[in-house]
Amino acid sequence: MNAPIDSATHEHASEDRRPLPGAVTFGHAVAVQAWASAMLVGVNILIWLFSGAGDFWPIWIFLPLAFALAVHAWVALLRRRPEIWRRPHLNFALALECGVWVALMLFNIGIWAAGGAGSFWPVWPALVLGSAVAVHASIVSFRSPSHQELSERIDVLTSTRAGAVDAQEEKLRRIERDLHDGAQARLVALGMSLGMAEQKFDAAEPGEARELLAEARVGAEQALRELRDLARGIHPPVLADRGLEAAVRSLADLSPMQVNVSVDLAERPTAAVESTAYFVSAEGLANAAKHAAAESVQIRIARRGSVLRMDIIDDGVGGADPDGGGLRGLRGRVEALDGTLRVVSPRGGPTILIAELPCA
Amino acid sequence: MRVVIAEDLALLRDGLVRLLRDNDFEVLAAVADGDALVKAVVEYEPDIAVVDIRLPPDFRDEGLRAALRARELVPGTAILIVSQYVEHAYAAELLADPGGGVGYLLKDRIMHVAEFVEAVRRVAGGGTALDPEVVGQLFSRRRKDGPLERLTPREREVLALMAEGRSNAGIAEVLVLTVGAVEKHVQSIMGKLDLLQSAGDHRRVLAVLAYLQQ
């Protein structure tokens, strides 16, 4: 029950994260703090060196600074990468608490080591704080959602639903256009060829009539081919008939690249999850071929608990724009199912597309 | 030659009946769903069943499954599956059925009447007819440095036609070559790909497809 609520807070966090023009972002703040701390420690080490380098007292300045920096960096990381905590039985507060607990433990161990490494006392605060984290975790697991969380959840659903409807609308428009400019136009031309062939028969010119008939047949073949491609783009028949693995392998077969497919699913997911996973694969392969100039691609699809996880990894040049048209549309599709889509694509490659789709 | 047809769309069913009758086939029955196909095959024991892959009630691959069921009951019945789209997964399932006499073609091919009729005859006679698009799918996943690259463009053309199930004489006709020239190409291809020459055309298709599917 908690996963959707977490995603609600995440959505809002991601909206709030957009920095105002000229404002200092959280990441900058961490960098500034790290730099200032390093300077302070450096100056103290210099003082220690010049004052005879006796007992290494700067450690007592270093440890608290490192502790503060670790907490700050963890908070910044959680806000920047919500997928770390956006999962079942975890939320922002609990993830924060776990991180602080780890930082505090390291801090205590540091003090213990610097203080001569006697009896290992850091175990006691670790146990006390650890049980506090455990209590928090069980509360997160078992409590029911608050009013505010529910209303945030409704906001998210409203916006992802609107996105899904928009995407659907856009797709229908494109199909209409393709039909109009493609198959329909071809059928008109085909009818014209047939009409002219009739005339030629009446005029007793069988040679030309024959030519027109052949033309009409070519037109019919082209119309069929276009309709077939269109149908495949709406819902590939093999997906319904044979499931995700066969459909993705069929995509791989049509690809000019070397594509490795591994699918590990004990049972078939719902039709919505299957078709979304299929279109993530299709888009991933198309991008790898078109933009990344990749030669080989790996597609891995597996069930992990209640989540279908897919990784698409290519060996191309990277630098994909996560907010580019295709990927944005895909994200809308994935989020409509409460899933997440991540794109890691440094310049120089590789590009990794990771989608997680809940399928309870 | 005796035929049973299964196609749920009346327009296409009537068209197929007319086309095959015009070309001297004896159409014993034309049915609209999988169960009726099985019944008709058991009743008439035709040489070949021409079947639309997508039939009621579930409009998926009922046609393919019904045809294979019918063939279990009446061994030796040839099957020609026609479809609006091709997927090599289905072709693999058809070809895995022992006994030969299978075909899998796009409905588009019916428009080339003479070739389509030839394919029906070939399959009814125990041969194979695989749509060029399926063969194309298999060719497209060849590796850049694979042995297929050692073939000349002409040899690749010949290999594709072999994979479609055509005989040497058929290949010669399509490429406007002599049968002798085709035989030479075939020998050279089999040598380059390390395939054994086998007697029957169907076994040859299986060898070539097994190779392409590696």
C-alpha cells in the first residue's frame, strides 16, 4: 500500500525540485559545504604540522565535519534520485533515517578509532538507534495512509491519467493521418487504375488494360503493407498470441543490430504491463539504432517480487535526452501504470534504459 | 487436387473458393472456424487445408492450432497457413511439425495468382512454402562477420529462395537462370555454409532454416 503513496510524494518533490532562476540548488550547496569543510580541515592540518605535528588533533574537527557533510549529501541524493526510496516499504523519511543512522555509526566508529580503539562501545548507540529505525520501518509498513498522502496520490493519478489520455489522443490522431495519407489514398489510386482498365477493355486495348491491372495489384500490396505496419504499431498480434518474450524476440529479429534477449517470467503479466514493456523495448531498440549508432543491444526482462524490471543496454554513443519526444511519451505510458523509467546515457555511452512496472 | 478452406471473412472465403476452383482445384468445404475445419478435414481427408491463422472464437492463432490438430487426426494432410502478418515464431512451430507439406504465406501473395496456385500445389505435394518476409526476418539478424557474408549477392538470392521452399527448377524460373546454373550455386552455398546436401526439398528447407535460426 505504501509504494503508490511514496510515488505521490516523489511527484511533488520532483516538481518542487525545479530551481528558481539564480537560486542555489541543493547539489551546489553540498559542493560548497564539501569545499569549505576540506579547506577547514586543510588549514587545521597545516596548523598541526607547523605546531610540531604531535597528537593528531585535527581528526576531531574532521569527524564532525564529515558527519554533517554525509547527512547533507544523503539528503541531496534522496531529493535528486527519488527512485532510491520510491519503492514498497520505504519512504523519504525512513530512507533519510537509515542514511543518518549509517552516517552516525561511521562517526561513532571514527571517534572510537581515534580515541584508541578500546572496547567497542559504538555497538550500543547502534543498537538503540537501530531499533528506532526498525520501529519506524514497521510503522511505515503497517499504518494506513494519511489524508494528505491520499490527496497527493489523487493529484498524481489525475496528472498521469491526463498524460495517458493525451498520449492516446495523439496516437489516434497519428493513426488517422497515416490511414488518410497512406492506405486510403492508395485505395483511391487503385480504384482509378481499375476504372481506367475497364475503359481500356471497352476500347479493346487489352495490353494497356493489363498494365493498369498490374498497377492496381501493386497498389493493393502497398496498401496492405502500410496497414500491417500500422497494426503492428497499435498492438502487435504476436504479443497477444504468444506473450512478451515472443514479441520482443520478434522485434529483435527485425532489428539490424545484434540483439540479445533474456526473459525470465514464470507467468504472463497483465496485458497493460505486457504491452508497455513491449513498447519500451521497441522504443529502446529504435533509439539504439537511430540515435546511438549501436551495434549490439541487450534486453533483460525479469520479475522481481511484485515488479517487472527491464534493462535495455546498448553499446552506442550515449548522450540520449531523457526528455526527448520518444522517451517522454514512454515515461507517460510507464507512469500511467505507476511504474518508473530511468535513462542513464553519458556521452560516449553506453545507454541504459531501466523500466520498473508494478504487476501485483 | 482436393482442398478444404478455413477463413472467417466471407468476402475472402468466397474469393479463395473461386480462385482455387478456377485453377482446377476441387474445393470440398469452406468453413469459418477451427472446429469446423477439424471436422471437415476428418470428413473429407483433403490433400491440403488452406487456413487463415486468425479464426473465431479468440481471433489469435486458432487457425494454426486447429490445422495442427486436424493433421494429428488425419496424418499426411498438407497445411497452408495464410495471414495478414507473418512472424517467424509461427513458421518455426509449423516447420517443427514432422512430415513436411507446410506453408505459411502473407495474404498479399494470393494476389499473384499463378505463384500462389503454384505454392498450394507445392505444399499439397509435400513441399514447403515460406513467405519471403519470414525469410527476410531470418536474414536480417545475420551477423556482420558471419559466414553469410562470404556468399555472393547472387548466392544470397538463391539461399533466400531455397528457404522459401522452392525447388531448383522454381529458383531457376524466378531468377531466369538455367537449372544447371542454380545447381552450381546451391552446391557452392552448401559448401560455404557447411550444410549437407539432402535429397528432399523439405529437408533442404529445414537445413537452411536451422542454419539461419542459429
